[in-house]
Amino acid sequence: MSMHSLSQMTVNAIDINNVTIKFGSHTAVEDINIKIEEGIICAIVGPNGSGKTSLLKSILGVIKPTEGDIKIFGRQQSGVPTNWLGYVPQIKSLDRSFPAQSIELVASGMKQSWTGLISKKEKMLALDALESVEAGDLAYRQLSSLSGGELQRIYLARCIARRPKIFLLDEPATGIDMVCEVTINNIITEYNRTEGATIVLVTHDWAVANSHAQYVLLLNKRQVCYGKPEEAFESDLLSEAFVHGADFLSKHTHHGAHV
């Protein structure tokens, strides 16, 4: 095989092979097999309780699959550098009571610790990251004073400051207003475009996935479909993944994408 052919070979950022996740007798997801190419946006879409967050946390390495395995750029997770992965959890799990300023939270992502003073370089990188998410004016605000949308942008900046190869987001726009939702979705897309990072986005909003993602995993414990949005969002597949799938499709088609 020529060097040119080798350069054209597709690189998979994430390989999920025969993954089943169980918690005691409860099965969160079963027999998931997908390959997420480097540099794409992949949306994981499904109803509540479909295993979206469990699968995302297994990619992150927080949850170990009961069966199967996950590889990151061909490596077993135990051998993956921590700075390759960035994670933004659901907004309801974010703690805004912690006595810290926004810039300290962003810098903690680079330091992987709250200890010690912020260096001049870390401060500059943190401020750049905050500016990139349109939150430069929040740098010295206490976390407790931030709205949900503002706090979500600070957590985005915390990840962006580390320049991860893979960016994992768990429903980043849920629970915030429409203007903040549009901003956050655009920030994610821009990071993908400028950094070539692989984005894995959990969402319940198929319209956002349809507008932003190149590939969609339609999930309801089992893998209903993994393909391009126009494949995944066929009405029969939505009906399989969602109760009242046809109503869901009709409602969101009229609602339109929040972008």
C-alpha cells in the first residue's frame, strides 16, 4: 500500500466493540458496536432512560463496560492520556455553590487540581478559553452568582482550555434559555471546525443533532441506528426508539432546529 493510500485511511477516534453495560440486574445498554471517525460530530439521541449518559461515561472511562471494550485512537482506555478527553456533564449536576471564581474553575481543568496559584501562562490560556465561549466578562465572577447558561459556558471553557482531542458533552443545552442554547451549539461546532476535534454530543433534541452532527447514534438501550442524520431520523426508526415516534417527529419538524 502506498504512503498516499495510508494517508487517506480513515482514523477512528473511538471504537465501541460489543459493549454492554449493566448495573446489577439492570441493563443500561446492550451490544453497542460503532466506530466514530476522527474530526466528526456524533450525536447520541434517545429517550430518557435509554442509556445515553451511561454510554458517554463509558467512553470517558468512568464506567467500565460489563462486556466488550472501547478503544480511543486504537488504545485501550487505561493507556489514554487524560488530556485527550474533555467532558461537560449535565447542567443539573454542576455545583455552583463551590467558593471559586470562573477563571479558577477553568484553570483547574488544565492543572487537574484546585491546589496552588494560577501561573501567568495558565491565566492567559484560561482567559483565552473564556473569550472563546463569549464569557470573558465572567472571569472574576463567583460561580454562585452565575446563571445556568453562564455556568455551562464556564465548563465549556474549562474543557476548551485543555484542547482535548475528543470532547464529550451530556445534554449541554438542556435547562437553559434559547439564546444560550444557540450560543453553546455554535461554540461546539466552531471548536470542531477549528481544532479538528471529535465531538460526542448526547441530546434529546433531534433537530439540533440533525443540524450539527455528521453521524447519529439512535439509542434505546440497544443500537437502533448508527448513520447519517437522514438515515437515523426516518420515522420508522424514530418510532422504534421513541414511544409515539411519529408524534415526536411531527412535533420537532414543525419546531425546527435551534440553530
